[in-house]
Amino acid sequence: MDIIIVSGFLGAGKTTFILEFIRRYAEDGERKIAVLVNEFGDLSIDGEVIRKGGLEVVELPSGCICCSLRASLPETIDMIYKSVKPDVLLIEPSGIATPRNVLVAIKKCRYAEKYTIRPVIGIVDATVFQEFVHEFGKFYRGQIETADILLINKIDLVSNEELDEIEKMMREINPQAMVVRTQYSKFVPEGGEHVGEVDDKEFSVEFGIPLESLSLVPQKKFSRRELEELVEKLVKGECGKVIRAKGFVECDGLYMFQISGESYEIREWGIVGQGVENLNPAPKAVFVGSDLKVEELKRVFGSKKR
């Protein structure tokens, strides 16, 4: 079983990469792909996005792979190998998990000798790279250092001069990695294996600022314009510093919103009854950031804290 770790900070474009990978390799039906999703927060959002493509998703409970749940990761990988029997397992750790600790966990698998670790993918959001590399220091750099292939994503949203500076800084952090500039994480790796040494030393998670997560179940129905105004309010910091947010809310139908730094997206999700690709999840939302204004978020979403 091939294992591909898709790492990157909150909102970098990991799920988009996985969906692109699926489109490229699952169309011919010759390779069976499984996806292991782990999220920071009590409610799963990425799992719903990936499941929309009809894939089987094995989701871990709340927490990040690199800390409270690392003991269960080897058992989960072995279970997927024995029960699902995929040709390729894509692991999308939480945006605050380190790929190094995932590699350590794979070494502890019962069937580790049956697994081939393909190049580790590291994705960075070009729009917030300069801010995050300073704000999250050692941890953010650690994600970059472990990758074999580094994707500078969202290149359409920054200038060429800034892209050159980002690439220069990334090459200083990890001179051995291949650096690729992308939009919508459109890159699919071809062969190869992870080249870095994997020891048994786990990487401690340290952040320059304290991060917190909030999971809500929205009970309010919005108009499209109301939802846009609310998301813009979150981006401006009126409910605390929201680094990453995503969720499903009721408008005229179900809509998905997501926030990454100062950018956001709102789109209609689909129609119930049109096949697996349009299965509608229940309304839910997850926010990650610092100094979150919990009561205000609960009020504007008409929600109780999960």
C-alpha cells in the first residue's frame, strides 16, 4: 500500500489537493484510493467534502494526530490496509499536525513493511505565508522541512515579487524539496519515495500564539447576502482572529463557506436526491483562531456551542 501524506497549515489547500488527486487517478478505476482525514475541532467538514466524491473516509475523533491521537494512528492505518485494501492511502492530518509525527506513527504500524511512503506533500498558502512563518515559527517551518514536494498555492492572489520571496524563504528552510507553484493545488505526484530519515523522536507542537477551536451547529437560516456579510465580518476580525473556518449553513438550499486568512469562498453545496456526489450534510461550522468571541459567534449563527 502506498501512503501519501498531504501536510500544510490550516486553509493551505490540502483537501483541494486530495480531490484533484482523486480526479486524476480514480477515473480509470484501476487504483483503489482511501482517505484518512483528521481535523482540528469536534465537527468534521473535510470528511464531508471528500465523501461528496463517493470515497470511503475513515475519520479520527477530535484532536490532532501528532498529540492526543497519535497512539491510535498506527492501528487505524493497519485497519485500512486489512479491511479497505486500497492501493493508495492519502493521509490528510489536521492543519496543526506535523508530518514528522505521522511518519513516526507509520513506523509503529504492525504491517509497516507492507507500506511504501511516497513523497510527502507540503502545501503553503501564498497569501498568508509571510505572516504564518513568523507567527508560528518552529512549528510552521517544521511542516516545510519534512516535505519532499512543496506547493506554493494560491499564486493567483499575490504578486510575482512576493512569490519569488516566498520561494526563496522556502528553499532556505528546505533546500532538498521540489518547489512547485500552483493554483487550486493542481499538482499530482508521479512515483518516488520519501527521502528523509525517519527516527523515533516526535516533534513537539509549539505555536507563537495560543490556538483554539470552536464547533457550532447553526440553527439559523440566512439569505445569500446575509451569509456574505457574516463571512466578511469574520474575515475583518470582528469575532476574534479567525485563521481558518469552514462549515455548512442553510440559505436557499445548503451552502458551504470557508475562510483562510483574509480570503473566503461561499458556494452552493448541491441538491439532495441527485446521487452520492450531492449528499447534503447537516449544518455545522468549525472555527480555528485566537481570542475567538464565542458568545458573538453563537449569536450570529443562532447556535449552541457543540
